[in-house]
Amino acid sequence: MDLESIVKEIRKKVLIMCYHAGGGHVAPSFSCVELLIALYFKILRIDKNNYNNDDRDRFILSKGHASALLYAILAEKGFIDKNILNTFCQKDSILGGHPEKHLVHGVEMSTGSLGHGLSYGAGIALAGKINKKSYRVFALLSDGECQEGSVWEAALFASHHKLDHLIAIVDHNKLQSLDKVDNILTLNPFVEKWQSFGWEVREINGHNMKEIIDVLEKIPFSKNKPSVVIAHTIKGKGVSFMENNPIWHYRIPHTKEEWEIACKELGIDKSEFREVFK
Ligand SMILES: Cc1ncc(C[n+]2csc(CCOP(=O)(O)OP(=O)(O)O)c2C)c(N)n1
């Protein structure tokens, strides 16, 4: 399958998983589908059969609430069984609303409490540098998450230690839980902020697969500096009524009409949702 087809399949899968769960973060997942597909299918040097290899690349989903997306991709890559995806967020399932490292094969860090992925990643990158390893550490952050002070402490630390194998990717969808990031606590000037913390910055369209792969193939952007990719994205990308509307941060479709539109726009066969459509 080509990458664009995988992107479509994964968006469908995430909605179906959230349907069976009766909840979940659909819109936050949809803003970073292309970013994670590019990473898992083109960039990351990881192998499900040799995952404990210390030389593997690390990927940290710091915005852990997009766990449904991570699970769908881990299943596609063979880390977990596809048959358990529809147990997402249900009793006794290993697939919780936030990913747990010790339960799910392929999860690098248990996340959910925002603001910690970059610090953890910086530590692993420093260890790699001390031990002369060649692995890279990628952390996907959300923009609301960048309001956390711990993100900027990690940013200072990473540039001080010249961690050029550390890459932050910011899913810059401009929304957080209840409103626009700019209305709650603005990050601007965002690019200059990262630069002043000693990072090399690139901005891309986070839904354009070619742009994503092109930029990630060029890391580190500068020797001895950590890299950050600010990916401009749309929260809820793929479902028209969810796009750029903060009420969809946690909600899943409720009415029959909402399900109809979402299925049509994502190309989902309605038989997957028998209870909704009968
Ligand atoms: C430390 C912490 N505080 C609060 C929350 C609750 N919470 C979950 S998602 C979210 C914000 C979502 O906005 P953003 O971080 O921009 O993510 P995205 O828009 O990509 O969903 C918050 C406050 C949390 N997970 N962690």
C-alpha cells in the first residue's frame, strides 16, 4: 500500500476504534496521522522483532491522548494484534486512553500527562551521545503542551548538551482542549522561541507527506543542535465538521447525521457501525 492509502486506512480505523470505545480523541489524532505514518513507514529505524535492540530509534508520543492513532499504526506495523484494536478503552484492554509502555509492545514511553516527552527524550538522547550510539529520538508534542514549563527546560537542556540526535515535532494545530492556543496562552513568536533556545527550526505543512518526509530525511538540520519541526496541521483533519472546531477535542460523533457524514468523508463502509445505522 502507498503511504496515502495507509493514511486513509488509519483514519478510518481510529474512528471505528473510538466508536467501539464510545469515546476517544479523534480530532487530536487526525491532526497528526500523516506525521506518524511518515515516521513509522519511512523514517524510524525500528523492528518489531528486535525492539529491545539498544540501537533502535525512539519515538515518543508525548501527546499521549492520541493513543488510538498510535495503536492503529502499531497494529499495522505488526507490533500488536489488529484484532485487539476494537477493545480500545474497554474493560481489561491493554489499549488505554493513554499509551502504557509496559503493556503495549512498541510503546516507548507511557504518556498522557502532557509536558514530559521531550525531557524523557532528551535524557535518552544524552545517554546515546555518551555511549556513542547512532540512534535518533523523536518526540511528538502538541502545541498546547508547549505551554508547559517542562518543555522549555528540556529545550534548554538539549541545546546545552548539543543533542543533535533529538528531534521534536510539534503538531501545531493551533487548538487545545477548549479554545485556540492563542486565546489561552499564546506561544508566539513560536519559531523564534525555539531558535532562541538553541534549536534549529523547520516549518512544514503537516498533512503533506512529501514535505514531511523531505524534512525528516534532513535531520539533524545542523550539527550539534537539536532539531524541531513545526508542523502546521488541522485538528480533526478529514472530517469537515470536526476540522478547526474545539468542541471535537474529545467528542466522537453522536447523531446519526454526524456518523453518516464522517463515514462518507472517510470512506468507511457503514456496516462497521451497525448499531448506529439500523
Ligand atoms: C499535564 C496535563 N494537563 C492537562 C491534561 C489534560 N489535557 C488533555 S489534552 C489537553 C490539551 C489538548 O491540547 P493540545 O495540547 O494542543 O493537543 P491537541 O490540540 O493536539 O489535541 C489537555 C489540557 C493533560 N493530559 N496533561
